[in-house]
Amino acid sequence: MQVPFYTPVREYHARKDEFDRAVQNVFESGDFILGEDVAAFEKEAAMWLGAKYAVGVASGSDALVIGSDILGFRDGAEVLTPTYTFFASASCLARLGAKLVFVDMDEETLNMDMRQAAEKVNSRIKGIIPVHLFLQPTSLQEVMDLARANNLKVLEDAAEGWGMESFVDSMWKKAGTVGNIGIYSFFPTKTLGAYGDAGLMVTNDEELYRKIKMYRVHGTAAKYHHEYIGYNSRLDTLQAAILRVKLTSTEKAIAARARHAQHYTERLRSIPGVRVQNVRCDAHPVYYVYNILVPQRDALAAYLKEQGIGTTIYYPKPLHLQPCFAYLGYKEGDFPVAERICKEILALPMYPELTDDEVDYVCDAIASFYGVQ
Ligand SMILES: Cc1ncc(COP(=O)(O)O)c(C=O)c1O
């Protein structure tokens, strides 16, 4: 049996007519830049998320740069960001001349260690980028309490956080909708994935919304009149059309991921040495990624590959040890949890179209690697 780590093709074949019709309509309209589907998707996504405003941009990485720029995370401002995350959660700061202040990860949630974040706050820290990794948000109550007490701006990196919820200010809120600005990635593997690069920025602040809309088109409100030195980062109409089709089934897709996660957990948690991730009680998870933490991780990955099973390592090296950030002066041993987890973590196939037999096949292979029948 072959179980790819990820494939968009199964979903395409299952809903081919809908996807074909959606892109055909865009071809017929010729409305490729900020066409009707973009505005419609922004409205539908904002409603689904429970945010006041949503603005489509070209990618999650662009959204982080634009958000950092608008919130003033630049020119020497110091900002907290986790060392264990995708590169773009930190490169957005470096690109704008902000100073990255890395924070270690929490062993249980694999998100930013908020206790350490609180210890690092001082008068020079202007903001924080909580990243909602894999399956659950960073506790947004802890983030907002810290931000409110210290006047920090919050840029939520919810690139992986589509649909995740956090209990904050006495209600459940979608990850990405609580800070000053939240961003999402629609990279194809994501819980809501496009057919190429795409991203979204959300806010509940009208002034920030106005700025984001301008920043994505060269800082203009009116054509060729530039209020800011902005960017060219628009959500492509074709991608918006695809995303509108997928948004209609996003809850079903999230439920299928949850079912597979439960199946994995039931099968894997009894294998000695295999650790599965737990969910905090103030979080409603969405399984974008299903990780296990294991001894002999690389040997297991090689064994699974031989059995036709795709896996991925998110992430093999924390950011404080990346060559491009050597100038910050961090060294091995500075963030021991992140340095250990990146040697143990392994992501298993996780997408709605997986079959129960495939999940069983993956679990059987892991059990057999560790000598369990
Ligand atoms: C945590 C995180 N931040 C940012 C990004 C960047 O998003 P994109 O690939 O859409 O640029 C990603 C995704 O790839 C991500 O996982």
C-alpha cells in the first residue's frame, strides 16, 4: 500500500465539477486581479472566522511581513517569537530590521512557552508573534493578558491555525481573530488549502483594515496615489474561486481530520516509547498536522518510507540555530526543549481523504518497527 504524506488530487477528483466550474467562471470573466471571488471569499471567510474584516493576500509569509510593517515591528523594535516554528514567523521581523527575541517552546503544546515569554518582556519589547502550530492555539488568554499588561502589539501567526479555537475573555474564539492582526496561510497542505500560494489577514480594527487593504496594493487607496510604501501582494482571483469551493466543506474536512486523529491516537498511544500530543483544556483542536514524538525518529521515518508511507519533519532545526540568524548570537543549548523536540518529532499522513485502512496500515507499520504486535 502507498500512503502519501499529502495529496490534493483525491479531493480534486471527488469535487472536480465544482472546481472546474469555479475556475472556468474566472477564465470567462477575465477578472484575474482582485476579481469578484476575492471580495466574496473575504466576506465569507470573515464570517466563518467571526472576525470583522478579512483581506486576501498572496501568501501567509507576505501576510506576516505586511502585518509586522503595519504594527511597527521594524527598525530596531524588539519582538518575541518562538524559535520552534516555520521560518516566516521570524524572517518577517528580520526583513524589516526588527530585533527577534526568541522564546523556547512548551513541551506539551509545542507552542511558545508563555512563562518564558513573560520573563523576557521588558520595556524594549514592543510585540509578540504567537504561532498556532499543528493542532492547537497558543493560549490566547495568556497571550492577551501578557500583551495588555505590557502594552504589546499581537500579530497572530495562524498560518496553520485555520479553525482552531481558544477560550479567551470568557468565550471561544477562532485562533487568528484575537490579536491586533491575525494571518492565515492557504498553502495547499493547509487545513484550508488553495491550489497554489494564498493567504489572508484579519483584524477587528477598522483603521488597521484600511491600512492592510492599502499595503497589499503598493500603499494605495486610489490608483497611482501612494500613501504608504506598500507591497504587491494580492490574493489571486483563481485561488479565491478555489477557496470558496473548499470553504463550503471546511467543517466536514475538519471533522474528518479529527476522526483520523482519534484513530491514530487510539492505536499509537499504547506503543511503548511513542508519545502523542495532548490537547489543552482551553483549546478546541484542528488537526492540521498529526505528530508523534519518538525515539529513533530517523530510523522510523526510513522504515515507513520503505513501507510506502510518507512522513515529514516539522521542523528539523529551531530558528536560533539557522545560519542566517547567527548574527543574533544564540548558541546550541539556549533553547533545550526546542532542540530536543526537533530530534523526536515526526508528522504522519493527515488529510480528510485518508481511509481507515490507510491509518491502520501506518499504525501497524509503527507498531512493527517498535516490535509490538
Ligand atoms: C507557522 C507558519 N507561518 C507562516 C507560514 C507561511 O505561509 P505561506 O507558506 O503561505 O507563505 C507557514 C506555512 O507554510 C507556517 O506554517
